[in-house]
Amino acid sequence: MNKRVIAIVLVAVGTYLARFLPLRFKAGSSARLREFFALSSTSIISALFVTTTFTTEFEEMSVRFLALFPVILSYYRWRNFGISVFAGVVGYFMIKTFVT
């Protein structure tokens, strides 16, 4: 199996668990556990940003940075991470398709 596919699957599972586990253990969980889940989801999002944005190819990195604008704008508009991620994917696709 391709290494990228494995990486995408692992990140997807990690992201899903970081969002699902706090909901699952919300009732009766300690403040320390809730803090851990809050920080882990922020850490995963930060790691995804760093690993997906920076590359050695200037053209590809430019497209990725341009695709951040729809993410930022949609987050400020709706304050929803899911919509922001979707806006980033669509923005990246459109920039990659029409500009390069």
C-alpha cells in the first residue's frame, strides 16, 4: 500500500478519535482528561497544518498557502472547523485546477 494512503488513514483515524473520544467520555470524566482531549485535538490540527503546508517545491507551497485563505475566511464567517476544512479542500482543488 502507498505510504501516503497509510498516512492519510492514520491521520483520519487520529482526527476522528480526537473528536469522538471527548464526546464519549464527557459524562463523569475528570477535568484533567477533558483538558487532555482539548489539547490533543489542537495538537493534531497544528501538526496537520505544518505537515501539509510546507514542501520544498515553491509552486506547490504557493498553492497550499493560497488555499489557506478560504479556510481562514470561512472560519471567521461560520466559526466551524468542518466547514473550514471543506473550504480549504475546495479552495486547493480550484487553485490547483485553474492556476497551475
